[in-house]
Amino acid sequence: MNSSEPDGPLAGRAGYDEGFLGPLVPLPAPARAGVETVVLPYTHFSVALRPDRRLAAAAAVCVDGRALVEDAAVGEGWAYDPRVPAEVQAGDEVYRNNSLERGHLVPWHDAAWGPAEAAHRAAADASHYPNAAPQADVFNQDMRLWQGLEHHLLDHPAVFDRRLVVLTGPVLQDSDPPYRGVQVPLRFWKVAAFMLDGALAATGFVLDQSPDLARDADRALLGATAGAPPPLGAFRLYQAPVSDIAEITELEFGPLPDVDLMPPPRAPEDRWRRLESYEDIVIEP
């Protein structure tokens, strides 16, 4: 992985701290040779940008639940990161005049903690285009669960010190549908790591926005002929083994597959657990 040089308004950003929990939890790196990423450090988080896809391969944030600043200012809208060329970032031209949302990979409220100055800086840093990926504008229950996962885990009795490391990103596949110079990812992943009884632990999740092809056949044809965004379905949320997330993303997750708290499935069809509420999440030390 290459690192960008700090420059201009983002100078001096320390980025994600892989030793935040004690044991090292590295920013996920491509497992496949020849895949280039550029690491962009921000306040309390970093993004590994894939220039060939104009999207992040992964992002990682340190979350201190004891020091969150709920009213941190979020800045003045989205901006390009000046440390890399604008043409390798999926910017405003991807989202303009359509139904696509700029989906934060690292939400501002996860990074906004600590002294007020740092919290406000982190909140503003989160609105740079490398920290976004196209998502459907459907806001169903599964998306609501996805956006609150970190805070649910912070409040879980297992996370006794309310400190998390959250790794996240889109699942970048060659088959992702093209649109305005980018390929729109159909799935997103998240892996949370924390300390449990003095040992590193982790659990993983996948958010799927693949379309219902039967329902969206007419829209798919329209998209192909009229330049509309590709059809995207309502979100579906799963708890999934970290090892499966590593496989579908072709990323290295360091020690996390070996400390996964999701119990082994009773049957292959139960390997991914569909979540309807937070009570469906299984964490077994």
C-alpha cells in the first residue's frame, strides 16, 4: 500500500491507529498482487483508496465511546481530497441529478471524539469523497440497523471499555455495474474489533443492495438506455464470518478471522445470518 504525503488543509493528519486496542489491527490490504491502494490519513481514521476503481478498498476508524462528541459540526459539504488527483475520486459528477446517495464509509459521529477541536476536525474530515461510496436512496430498516451497528456494539456488555476499531468498505467486484465512470458496488462490509476479557475479538457484517432483478427488469432496461443509475434493491443486512468477508473482498484482515465471535453455522445455508434487529446478532466468546 502506498501512502500519500500530507498537504494543505489536511496536513498533519495522524490517521487510523492500528494499536488503538493494544493488539495490532492493521488497515486491510489487498491480498491480490497488482492491486494498488493509496492510504489517506484523516483524524481518527484512514481510507485505502483504489485509484483504478475511484473508490475505497477499505477504511478503518478508532472509536472511543467514552469520549464521543454528539454535537460536532460536520463541515460545509463534500470535498475532494487534495492529496490525490480528483480524477481518481468518485466525486459530485457521480451523484448529481440522480437517486444515488453519498454513503459514508466512516460516519462522522464515529470519528468525532476526544477534545472538541479534534472531534470537529474529524467530523469535517469524514466528508471527503474517498470516504464515500454510491448507495441506493432507499432507507429501510436494514439500513437503519447498519448505520447504528457501531453504537449498538459500544453499548454491548462485552465491550466493557467502549472502545472499538471498525473496518469497513464496499465489496469491489469486476461484475459491479458501470455508471458515470465508476462501477457501483452492490455490497458493503463492516468488521468490528474490540477487547473481550483481555483478548482481541471481532465480528463481521455485510449490507447487500443487490437488485431484485425480476422486479427491476424494466428499470434495468431504462438504465441501460437512458443513463439512469443501475437498479439497486432495498438493503439486506447479514452477520457474516470475517473469513467470508476476507474472501469476497480479497483483503487481508490480519488476526481478525481467527478471533471471530460468530459461532460456526449448524448448516451451510446458515453461514450468513440475516438480521432483522440488533437482538439477532450472535456474539459467543
